[in-house]
Amino acid sequence: MRTRLTVEAVLQRADALPALPQIVTLILDTLADESANAETLSEHISGEPAIVARLLGAANAGALGGHQGGHHVQSLRQAILLLGIGRVKEITVATAIIERFTAKPPFDAHGLWLHSLGVAACAKEIAILAELDVEVAATAGLLHDIGQLLLFGVEPIAYIEALNYRKQHKLDIIAAEREILGVDHAQVGGELARLWHLPPLVADAIAGHHAADGLGPASELADVVHVAEVLSHALDLGRVEGNQVPRLSDLSCARLGIDWSDFADHFPHIEARFENARVTLGL
Amino acid sequence: MKQRTVCRHPALVTPGAILARSISRAGGGVLLAAGAELDAEKLAHLHQRGVDLVFIAEDDPRQPAAIASEIAAAEAHVAQIFAGESSDSRDELGRAILSYRRTQAA
């Protein structure tokens, strides 16, 4: 059965998802703020026990634990100093988002976040090449499929039907969603990001991360997220069942100046960073 | 025993591992030379300096037949995930991944 949704109708039911955690907005507001220091971050984070636990876990991970003057890191402030502000922001945003946005089976929220973490890891490496903001690219990568969670929240039965339709007809996900629902997760996710007042660059990247009709996405950051998503499938990050490498826009690769034989030097870095992020976030 | 090089975050390296590639300082010069043993203190120090990747040498006890079998499996897997619609850049990516997986498996 076909369901005819519009982006507007989906957004009117955006309360099918919880609100964006306030800590994420605070961190995103300080992404470009060089003056954001350990003190400010510590104030924001201290009231979030799940995040504090993840940061302490990361600071004490593996061989790192027990070698801070012979003691384990026990305070948030120590953890921030050890991990560095960039890494703290990254762990904070990812923990807050992944813990807040879940979905009941049969939707595979764990798989979605594992995939999103892989896209974020690829987006960071590609952003360095493209000389774009690495943290903004990672955030866009992490949130690129948020529209899937909203569509499932609004129309769970129809959304699962779209996923099954995709498998049966071997379609890409955008085509299957449009066929069954009338809208796709990229459009919906982009508009949800605007509703949440995320930076316009991030919203545009979420909306444009699937290349349509052989044309590339509409912004440089959308190019990054699009290419990062394809690369995450190619590297099999998260080991998605039935993994297939999606269509890759030649235009996006050309605009970013990617030569895959040169970029291959980054593959081990991406895999190692993804694995560390996966372990840190308990996925 | 044959060895192979793997890339890890310092937090995921077991103390006692041997550094396979030198680590450079941001401003140039060598921070830690290849061949150094990474004890827990060195790993924590690298992490504190913002080094988030190290290449380490691992013993590789596999026999040639096992290596050949892993290479064949890696090639088949890449062919499977890259089946379907192609484009110039997707094909180029597929070749880069294939070469990377062959090197990894070997």
C-alpha cells in the first residue's frame, strides 16, 4: 500500500522524535568558537551523566588508563585535558545523539548509528582533503540519515514496507522511499535539521547527500557527506548485512579533487579511527 | 616469523607492541622512531600529544595457503559489494579498495 506524505506533513509530526539534546546545540554553537575552553565545556557537560561516563571511559581506555601519574582519570576536567577539546566535542555530540534517538525493532537503530559513525569517520578524512571544517563534516556525517528515524517514527509500518520494497526490487533507498512514502529521508532530514536550527551548511549537506539523476549534491559539504557515505560502504564500516556500494557521483569526486588511488593512503586511518569511535561509544 | 603492519588508535594498542613506522612531530622531526617498543607510558604520552594513529608490527603466523585463501575471499567480497551500477569514480574507488584489501590480506 502506498502512503502519500509531504515533507511539510512529516515535519508537522516531528514530535515523533525527541527534541535535539540541548548539549548538542551548545556544542554545535561553539564548533567554530576557538575561545571555547575546557572550563566552558566542563560546565555544559557536567550535568549529563551518560556523557561524563563515556568521556571518563575514553580517557581511561586501554593502555591510557592508569598512566596519568599512576592514577586513573576520575574527574571530567582531567578527562577533557587528556582527550583534548576536539575529541570531547565529538564524543559528547555522538553520545547525546545516539542515546537520545533510538527506534524499536524491526527498525535497526544500532545499525543506523554504526553506519552513521562510519560516514562521520570518512567525512572527517575527506574534509581535511577539501579543506573544510572537520568537526562540521563529522556532525553532518553523523546526522545524515536522521530523516530515516523521523520517517519511521511518523509512519513505522510504511517505512518498513519501503525498506522491504528496496530489498525486493534492488533499488536505492531514496527511490524506494519515494515510491512507498512519497518523500525521502534526505529531504526530510534536511528540513528537520533546519527545524532544529542546526547550521544551514549541515542541513544542506543532509538534504543533498544522495546524488540525484547523475548530478552531484548542491553544496561542497553535501559532496563530502555523499562521497563519505559511499566510501563507508566500500570500506564495509559497520559490516552492514547485504552491504552494497551505492552510486557515486563523478561530479562530487571531481569537485572535491579526489583521486582514489592517492586517497587509498587514508583507508587505514579511517578504519582505525572508526574502530576507536565504535569502542568509545559502545556500539 | 613473518610480520605485517596494522594501523591502530593508541587506546587500542596492547603495551609491548613494536612501532612499524616512525611518528613525526607536527613541526617536523621524529617523535618516536620505528622499532620502538610501545609500553603503556609511551602510549599515554602519544595520546596526550594528540597522536591518534600508530602503525605497529604484528606477528603473522599464517601459512602461504591461508594467505592465498584470505586474498581470494577479500577479492570475492569486493566484487560482491561493488556489483551493479558503475561510474568512472565508483570503478576507480573499487580498484583502490581491491588493491587495499589485497595488501591487507597479504
